[in-house]
Amino acid sequence: MNAVSLDLSDAEVATALLELQRRAYEVEAALIGSRDIPPLTE
């Protein structure tokens, strides 16, 4: 697996990354049984 740089000044890239982060935190919230984690409430 290789690391790549993302251009976060590109709105499409930033939006896709934010959606990926939210999906990951949804999985984490389900695993711990709580949606009260800051990334999902802020």
C-alpha cells in the first residue's frame, strides 16, 4: 500500500474525504454503541 498526497484545496477531494471520515466514524459509533463522539456531533 502506498501513501498519496491529497489536494485538500480541491473542493471535490475535500468533500469526498469528509464523507469517508463520517462513514468511518459511523462504524466506530456502532461498534461502541454511542453516536456521542465529537466527529459525529460537531
